[in-house]
Amino acid sequence: MSSDRIRWSHKSLEELRTFWNVEIEPALRRNGHDLERRPTYQDLLEVGYGGIQDALRRHHGMTLGEFLESVGYSSTESNDEYQWEIEDATTIDELEGFLRTARRRRGLSEHTVRSKRTRLARFARLYRRLHGRAEFVDRTRTRDTAPEENGRSMAVFDELDRQLDSPESKLHHLSDVNDFYTYLRTVRNVAVYNPVANFRDSVYEKWTRATPERANRDPPALETAQVRSIVSTCEDLEDRLLVLATCAWGLRRGEVASLHHDQFVLSDDDPRVVFGDGRKNGPGSVTLQYGVTDLECRLRSLSERDSWGGYLFPSRASRTGHISPDTVTNRFKRLAREAGVVVRGEIPTPQHGRRFWYRTYLDAVQALAAQVEHVAEEQGSADPRVVVENYLGEEQARKRRRTVMREALTDAFGGSVNSEESSRKTRG
């Protein structure tokens, strides 16, 4: 297919990723390119697909490097040498200072800091593309520039309004940019005004209206039958474990991508995966209620490889040694698509699987409460869940919840509770 016949501007980001997998990578392979090596813009030109770079920049606010990361290739840069791609040293220094302050004073996790960096970089790059240079720090040093700068900032958010689908994402971008300007005024004392201070209450109030209050949200989740259908499309143990990690363990897609054998504690009767300080909600562990047998089988198989780096989902094409979070999403959606599963008219993502885990756990808690409801009535308690802890004791209540949870997960994954119990007793 000739590149000049491709309607790049008509393709969504998801369609570009699909086009990459279906058309571009095979063309690179036919041209002799090693797909384990990150392709360059020149490589794409040689196979006639150089137009994707301009399409990404113009229509999705994304660099070619960022896109390649989203389809599974490693980054060419480290976190310590993040490429802002705005060529304005003052702005870059202030942005980095803001993120360091947020990490140190507010105790934000690395995951949260990276998310803020990504959103601020998107704002900065769009600003540079629309206004020539990303000098939005210098332009707030005097109030004389306020009318023009307010307009420049509004133009950037107008563009973000067109690019981003989620009102929540738009609000996150606005919140981070507003926090950055507040930092420039109150901490650094280098800005005399905030050009986006009134955006939320005026022009972009529609984003707030379109974003439900957290207490009123009803995010969609997979149903048990849908999980069972997705599992049925898994062709190998790696696919099954990816679904297990999201739907049976409740992990985020980034956590799934980087799972390492050192995180798993399987030597006692409380199998779990342990997370360090970098986790979004802080350090802790997640109990593996189901799927331990599959996990052990996968780890044994990987350990037989000559150059295994310890990751549950390794990738030789990635500098990190493991697949990317976007690869987790793409694989999960592929399995769901093959299973014919849709949620509210859309192909589900790992987040829908994570919500299935939460809903299933809540059902387990409520089921256990129902078992002791008669005790609650005798005690005059309006909430049977309180009685669960008092009547059974904390340890016994935890065991009962896990049993109910394990039965529900067995129903979804089509396995055997007895085999899981046997595996756990053997370890104990």
C-alpha cells in the first residue's frame, strides 16, 4: 500500500496501532528489519510509511518515540534524561523542579509523577506547536502579557479538547497545568499570574459536568460469563496469566507488565505478590486467591530459558526486559475481541478486568455477611458486615472471604478449587 494513499488523518490512535501491527511491522520484516530492534524514522521511510510520524504529531500530540513505546518498543531515554522536546531550557528546568517538589513534599509515587510528566509534556509540546516556542514560563513574569497568554493557553486546551476523548483526562491535564502555574507563583515566585486559573469555572466547565462525581460513578466491569469467554480464547499459558493478573488478582496494567519472580511469595499458605514504594497506593501485597498453579507452571517454564531476566512477561524488544503497559492493553483487547466480548458497546480493557476483581470481592464480602445475618438480627445490628468481624474473628473472616472469592474466580476461569487447595497445602 502506498503511503500517499493512506488517509493518516482519518485514523484514530487505536487504528494506527492496529495498522502498525497488521501492515507496518510485516513490511519492515520483509525489508529485512529485525523487529526486536526499535525502528527509526528512516526505517519507516524505506518501507513507505514515514507519514505516520506527521500524523502522530499533528492529530494525536504524540512523538514517534512515544507511539513506538505504546506498541511495545523500549524507550530510548531514561527517566533522568526525559526528552521534553520543547527546546526551552527555562521551561524544562521549571517543569523538572515542579515534579521534584511534588515527589518530595507531597510524597507522590513514581507512577503518579510519570503520569504528571506525560500530561505536562503534552501541554508543552502543543503550546510549542501552536505558538512557535514553549516560553510559557517567561511569559508569566509580567502582567502585561496576561491577555495574550490567557488566549495562548486557551488555544492549547481547545486543541486538547479535540484530541482527548475522556473529560476526566482533560480535567487531569488542566489540574496539572494549574498546579504547575501555582507552583511558579507561590513556591518559585517567578510568575505574577496564572493564565489557566479561571478555566475550570468558565470555558471548561463542560468537562466537569461531563465527569460524574466520584461517589456517583458506576464504572463498567466485566461479568463472570464474559471473563469465561475471554479465558476460552487464550491460546497459551502466557495469555491466561495476563487475564488472571487483571481479573483474578486485580492488578493494574503497568503492574502486570513488570511482574517479576522476586515479587511472588509462594512458599507458605498465603501466596501473594509484593509491591514496593513505587506502587500508586504505596507498598503492600496482593493475595493470590486463584491461579497459583498456573503461575508456578509459568515460572518453571521461564526458568528453563537461557537468558531469562525474571519477568513474568518478558520482551527481548524492550530495554526494560518486560512488555509495556500498552502491550498488556493490546493483548487483553485482542483476546476480548476474539471472544466477541463488549462492554457498553466497546472492547473491554484490563481496567474492566480489574473492576471485575473488585466487584467479585465485594460480592464475597456481602455473601459472607448474609451467612451471619441472623446473628446480626439477634444483636440488633443494622450492618451484618460488622458482625462478621465480631462473630467470626478477623482471621476466620478472612479465610471465609477467600473461600467465597476463590469459588467465584473458579466459576469465571473454569478451573478447580480442589487443585488450587491441593497446590496450597503442598507448599505449606
